[in-house]
Amino acid sequence: MAGVIVIAANAGGAWSPIGDVTTTMLWIGKQISAAGIVKALFLPSVICLLVPAIVFTFFISGNISHSSSQSSENAPSSFERNALFIAGIGGLLMVPVIKTVFHVRPYIAMLFILGVLWTVVELLARRHREGVPNRLNIHHVIKDVDTPSVLFFAGILLAVGVLEATGQLEHLATILGNALGDVRIITIIIGFLSAIVDNVPLVAATMGMYSLTSFPEDHLMWEFIAYCAGTGGSMLVIGSAAGVAAMGIDRNLSFGWYLKRIAPLALLGYLAGAGIYLLMNMNGNWAMAGG
């Protein structure tokens, strides 16, 4: 179940501009639009999940038990949990709307929604006179922010920026173009690489390799990169943040076990979704602008 959840998490993030770090990067960089990526990748992402999930149902057996949690006086009520859940999901969905309506950068919209959520949490926590539970304590949540990962992504983006400024990424794009020729093959290979190398630097490098002049906003290549980089990481448990988190939660989920039992399903789903996208755009223009 944990393995299929990893596939589901990555497939679900690929078709939304705020569902995955890589799609958010492409959205901020104006390689894709919010409406365009949803329209283009929703069906391939669903196929990417459904194919391995259907195969998975023929092999799973047993019952799923739920652990019972003890309630306390200061525990959040059902109303508080539901209110915070609705505010969180609604806030995420409002990010593209705020960006489009007010013409601000996506991070401005995200920070605004974060402020709204903080206000909602503070209002909900007022009834707890003796003590605020950790789940309704913003200060406690901030302590759990994975700062090293944030610094890692910042360092990667800076390093990629240096490679772009020195012209190395453009040179690499020329080499790949001469060796492989077809951007569809290059993009599928990027998906396989994202299972080994983090997809964030891969997408950042791709954004530096190909300009918006050659491949304008919502070009088929950018949409296909969003899909391949977002879902390709499911093929190895270390290929995505969801897989690493699953290993941290379930100590029995090892690299070898995942490679043997889940990787073939993830590969099957990845290729099925990619095939659906290519079929949907069989007659589309994959060439660079002016080419």
C-alpha cells in the first residue's frame, strides 16, 4: 500500500501547477500555464496511477487495520479539523486564481495563503485555554520545517544558474539534440534519470537548456517534461520526496524491496501515462519555434 501511495502522490502532483516542486518551477518560469497543465496532464496522470493500481489489486491480500488514538481535552475537535482541512485545500486551489487575477508572482500568492491559514489556526486555537496542542500551534509546526532540504534546493538552483550563465546547459542541449534528435526521447530519458537524480535539478537544468524563444509557454515539450519528471521518480524509492518519506514512516520498506515489488508497477504506469500523452498529441507540433 505504501508503494502505491508513492506512485499516487507523484502522479497527482504532475498535473497541477502547485502539486509538485517541478511543475511549480515550470509555472513560475512561464514555461506552462495553470489551465494548460491541468488540461494536458490530468488524463495521463490518472492513467499513470490506474494502471499499476489495477495490477496491484490482483496481488494484495489481507485486511487493513486502523490504530485508535486516545482523545484528550485539548485535542482538536471535528469542526476544527474539518475547518483547517477546507481552509488548506481551498487556499491551495486559490493560488493560481490569485496569480491570474492580481498578476502577482506565485510565491506572493502562496505567502498570502500561508498568512490566511496562520490566522485561521490562531482563531481555532483560542478555545484551548490551558494549552494549545501541537497540531494547532504554528510555532511548533515551523520548528519541523526541513530547512536543510530548502537550502539544498536553493543551492541546486544557484548551481544550475551558474551553468546556464556560462553556456554549459545550452551546449548540453545541442549535444543531446544531435545525438538523439527527438525531444520526446530526451524527455522520456529525463523521466528515468529523475528516479536516480533529484527531479528538481533536472528540471532546472532543462529550463536552462531550452529557452522560451525556442519552446514557448505551454509547448508540448514543457508539458511532457512536467509529466516525466514528476512521475518518473516513482520508479525508485529514493527518486521522490514521497518515497523517502514512506521509507521514514515504514522501516520495512527498503530500497531492495521497493525495487523488486513496486518499481515494475511504477515503470508500467509511467510508460502508460507517457503513451497516452503522446497519443493525445500525435499530430502536435513538437519542433522548436521557427524550426
